[in-house]
Amino acid sequence: MIFESIARPMLVLHAIVGFTAVFSTTHHAAYSLLSALGRQNQRALRRFGWIAPSALIVQVLLGLALYPTYRVRVRAADFEHNAPFFTQLFDFKEHLAALSLALVIAAALAARIKELPSKEARWSIAALSCTGALFVWTAAVLGLCVTAKHPV
Amino acid sequence: MSERLLRAGLFAVAAFAIGYLLPGTQQLPVFFYHPVRRVIAFTGAAPSPWMRYYGDLFYAACVALLAFGIALKLPPRKTPLAIATGTALSLVALDVLFYLSRLLASV
């Protein structure tokens, strides 16, 4: 399997980048919410507008690289026979991660514009960013639960 | 320009949500990957350990990029941003509810 020999170090890296993704998307959500409430901080919003999607893209790529090993060594060998709930839990985490990617990229792209958006636009960006951050948090917690049950 | 980019982003998010949910539920043909044999197939369904996640994600990303490009090319819409945002997030919520129902069904 591809990357099987380095699956463990990649899993550790996946966790570290995961923390970066969780906290950067949370920062972006917080700053976009403050912006919607009238407390402008465009500089911070622009800064996290590239950190959050970058961290999330790297995190998703690491997850995609680890997925074949998980699929054979964990899911097919263990979860499908002994813990079918964890199979579904992991799938749910993957779906949340995919959806969060679209939400965070859209929010970050819209928030990086230098001109000051309207109040309605700022609330829209905040809604996208907060939903994205919520999904990233949930995916991270579910990922830790699955890894605690059976790491690659 | 900012609002136009935001509207295009919302359109892309809505397209991503639809493009991510439909192939799996309707068994539409996507790319499948076999992790042991390291081969790719283009089909609607395949037994484990064939993986359709890459294919679904690729499909959704292509649909979202296409929607983003189209939205940028089209003349600006008058739909209130709140409605556009609500629609995009409702489609995302629909995806989450569907996958949550599958998770809860396995309990």
C-alpha cells in the first residue's frame, strides 16, 4: 500500500497539522464574527485568511495519503468485523472534513478582499467561517476517538 | 468585487454540497481506488476495499470549481446575501443530516 511504511509518523504529523487547522479556522471564525459585529480587524482576518485554508488543505492531503492504509489495516481488518459503528464514525468525520474544506476556503477567499465589505456580506462570511470551524472541531474530535480505538 | 466573490463562493459551496452527496447516494460512476492492487476504476459501485472517497471528493471539487467560475462570469444577482447564504448552508446541513442518519442507523 502507498505510504504504509511511514503511516505512523504521518499519523503524528496529521495530528499536529490538525491542531494547526483547528486553531487557525477558529481564529478566522472569531475574527470574522468580530468583523460582523462591527469590530474591524481586517489585517488579522486577512492573515488567517491564508493560514486557515492552507493548514486545512495540508491536513486533508495528509488524511488522503493515510486513507489507503486505514482502509485495509484498520477498517477492513478490524472495524468492519468488530466495530461497525467506528466505520460509520470515521466516514462521518471524512464527510465533515470535506464540507469544512469548501466552507473555509469560500469564507477565507471572500474575507481576504482589501475593500471593506457590507455588513450583510460580513455576516455571510462569519456564517461560512463559523460553520467551517465547527465542522473542523467535530472532525478533529471524532478523528481522535477513532485513532484511540485503533491507530494505523 | 468583494460581494461578487462572496456570491461565487456561496454558489461553489452549494454546488460542492450537491456534488458531494449525489454521486454516493445515486451510485453515479466516479473514480474508485484499490489500495492493495493500486489500480483505479471508473464505476458506480465496488466492494470493499475499493475506495470511492477520492472519486467523490474529486467530483465535488470539480463541480464547485465549475460553479465558482460560472458565478464569476454571470452578471451580478440581486438575491439578498442572507438568502444566498441560507441556501448554501441549508444544502450543507442536508449533507450533514444524511451522513448523521447513516451514523445513527449503525448504532
